Amino acid sequence: MKLLLDESVPKRLAASFPASFTLRTVQEMGWSGTGNGLLLSLAAREGFDAMITVDRGIEHQQNLEALPIPVVIMLAARNRLAELQPLVPAAVDLLSGDLRRRIYRVPG
């Protein structure tokens, strides 16, 4: 599975995912500063299966009926690595299932 880590997610979180997942950051892709709508379209075009974010506002900014790829929001109190790492197993379980193009929440 190919995942895109949003700018708001610490880059080092990628190391917490199993080796069977391919993770790239928005920065690695050269998409820093790109708005969420365009970002999701670019990710879909580049073959990403889903985007991981901590941006809770994304669901209010996007047309949820027209999402090009699934979005997983990790719901931690802060976007610090130590607070996000415990959410990775639940995110992996979610991502290993049958995903639709919608927003998913991984509670902390």
C-alpha cells in the first residue's frame, strides 16, 4: 500500500509503519504548500492509495462525495511523534481493510 503523509504529520512516523507499506511525505513529493483539494488529486494521479493527516478540518474543506482517495485522520492531542505512534497499529488495521474514498478517523 502506498501512503502519503500530509505536511502536518511528522516525517519520522513513516518508520512506524510495516515494511509492506510505502510511505512518502508531501515534502518528498515536492508538494509543500499545496491545498488539500489539489494535493488529494495529485496523490491519486501518482498512485497513492490513501493520505494520512492530523488535519481535522479537512473533512469540512473537501467535497466528501468527490474524494479521489481515502483520507485517514489520526486523532491525537498533538501532532507529535510520541502521540501518533500509538495510533499506527489501528491505522494499519484500518488501511489493511476494504477502503472506500471517504474520511476515516483513528482515535487516540
